[in-house]
Amino acid sequence: MRHARAYGIAALATVAMAAVAYAQTTETTVTPLPDNAPVEAAPLDAAPADLSATTWGDAKAGATKAAACAACHGVDGNPSDPQYPRLAGMPERYIAEQLALFKANQRTSGMAAVMIPFATMLSPQDMRDVGAYFAQQNPGAGIADDTVIAGGPYDGMKFYQVGEQLYRGGDFERGIPACMACHGPTGAGNPGPAYPNVGGQNSGYAARRLEEFRSGTGPLADNPQFQIMAKVAAELTDQEIQSLASYLQGLHARTDVVVASAATPASAPVAPAGDEAVTTDTAEGEAAEGDAAATPATDAPTEAGQTDAEQADAESVEP
Ligand code: HEC
Ligand code: HEC
């Protein structure tokens, strides 16, 4: 009995660690998403189209079908026009689910009317194929706003730091969880349940989505995924939403740190945190290195307010 229980706990711990490691490896060189994730953790049952009859997307087939998306989302899912959301690096399942929602006329908010005809063309399997294609592409990122805030509750902070603090630590008093608990330290999302990549997302789009979630109403109010975010966003102020969106726009994986963590000896139990960077529009930047190795990424609350992962090179879209 005692042994069985110990094994059970050990098994749980292993699963938890695997989850942490997975959430942190966003570079395809470390964890190629489509190759490593053919096993579905949960059924795609929130989506209206019959995605249950589909199989894991074929990225090659998806590349051909994605030609129809390039005009707005870019050939590789990195749009040149910031009014369109970035799809590069989005989990395959998230893309397929959203396409199903568009096609069923359930996702109708914002600029959905522009998008719906293109989702309508796709079969359920096409949705997963294009999802697999975009999941394989490297997401770029934009620039976060580092203007210093004058007045109000966040007086003296750089604009994006308000979002950074919430992203990494949440706000316990108001029941706001750390965003990175679900979206990961680099924003890459989670391929198991359909949690989107938010790293590098265009800020205008991200802010609008957060406002929709905060309202808790609208066409998708019955959707369980929407409700997850509705609970998260309920207490956010306008300023916090704008700052979060700015932070997300600059958030991206740091190639140098990811490479370093890939080389971490096998004995290291948890991959280092801080494998992220926010590109800001400062000319010099602070260029401080995140002292990543000491802090597991799951320690979100204690990381609140740390700004040690800033990226120096303001011009670079990817480090
Ligand atoms: C004419 C421009 C246009 C084309 C072409 C287009 N889209 Fe979109 N797409 C949009 C817009 C605009 C949105 C944002 C809708 C909104 O405001 O919520 C969007 C949103 C999406 C989303 C949701 C993203 C998210 O983060 O939730 C997915 C997935 C998507 N498109 C996939 C595709 C695919 C796949 C194709 C090609 C088959 C495609 N789109 C073609 C304009 C376009
Ligand atoms: C408990 C898990 C969880 C937490 C915590 C969480 N999210 Fe989300 N997030 C989700 C899920 C699930 C979705 C997809 C919602 C849907 O499909 O309608 C999502 C969607 C989003 C989107 C829309 C992305 C897109 O491409 O349209 C943004 C932006 C976002 N989250 C930002 C945040 C921010 C900022 C925080 C912290 C304040 C946060 N999330 C915390 C689970 C979470």
C-alpha cells in the first residue's frame, strides 16, 4: 500500500515536471511541436465542427492550404499588418478550434467577419493541417512600450512592467492568476489543452481580446475556453489590459537562453526560467541578464516585478 502510494506520487511528480519542461521549450530546435505532440491529451469537444473525427494535422498539407491565409496573416503566420493576429507558433489545436468557431458563426466579434469566409472554406481536417503548419513556424515579436507612467497606481513604472508583473505573478488579492501559469514564460501557450501562444501577439488585437474576455459576455460566452479567460480578465483595469498587451507584443523566446537550457546537464531537475525577453523601444535598454537557472518558472508569485529579462537590442524583432 505504502509503496503503491509512493509510486503514485512519483508518477505525478514526473508528469508535473514534464509539463513544466514542455511549457518552457518553445524553440522548435528543442521541442518540435508537431513531431512531439501527436498524442492528444483531451478531446477537441469544445469546438462545434466535428474535429473529433480528425487526426493530428499534417504540416506539409497545411502549408499548401495556408497559401490562402498569407495575404493577411503572412506566409509564415507573422503578419506584416498589425491588425491581423500572429498565428506563427500557435498550438495546432488552438488554431483548429478557433477556425471551427469561425466556421460555425460562433466567433463573430471584432474583425471576425473578415475571417469567417476563409474558415468556411476549410474542412475539419484542413483546420488541423493549417494548424500544424502554423504551429511549426517561428513567431516573431514586436516592441513593448517602456514609457514611464506618471501618476495613478503604477506611478513611476515603465508601461509594460505593469503587464509583466501580472503576467509573471498575477495579483493574489484580486484573484488574478499569473498568466504564465497557462501561457508559459515565453507566452508559447500549451499544446495539450488549446491555450494560445500570446508571445509577440500584436498589442491592438491582444487588448481587444482581453476586453472581450473581461466583459464576460458576447457570442462566445458559453464556450468553456472563453470562460477560463473571462474569469482571469474580470478584474483587470483598462490600464492593465493595455500594459499586458504591450508586454505580450514584446515577449518572445530568447534563442541564447533556450540554447543554454538545452545544454543543461540531465541531472538538472527543472529547466531554467527566464528564457524570455521583452523587446522595448529604449535605444540602449538595460540588457540585464535574467539569472534564470536559480529560479524555477513555476515560482511565479515571487517573480512579480522582476525586470531582469529585458532585451537590449531595441531594433531586433527576434533576438
Ligand atoms: C482577409 C484577411 C484574412 C485572411 C485571408 C485570413 N484571415 Fe484569419 N483572421 C483575420 C482577422 C481579421 C482575424 C481576427 C478576427 C478577430 O478580430 O477576432 C483572424 C483571425 C484568425 C484566427 C484566430 C487567431 C487567434 O489568435 O485567436 C485564426 C486561427 C485564423 N485567423 C486563421 C486563418 C487561416 C488558417 C486562414 C487561411 C485559411 C486565414 N486565417 C485567412 C483575417 C484573415
Ligand atoms: C487558467 C489558464 C489561463 C490563464 C491563467 C490565463 N489564460 Fe489567457 N487564455 C487561456 C485560454 C484557455 C485561452 C483561449 C480562450 C478562447 O479560446 O476563447 C486564452 C486566451 C488568451 C488570449 C487571446 C489570444 C488570442 O490569440 O486570441 C489572450 C490575449 C490571453 N489569453 C492573455 C492572457 C493574460 C494577459 C493572462 C493573465 C492576466 C492570461 N491570459 C491568463 C487560458 C489562460
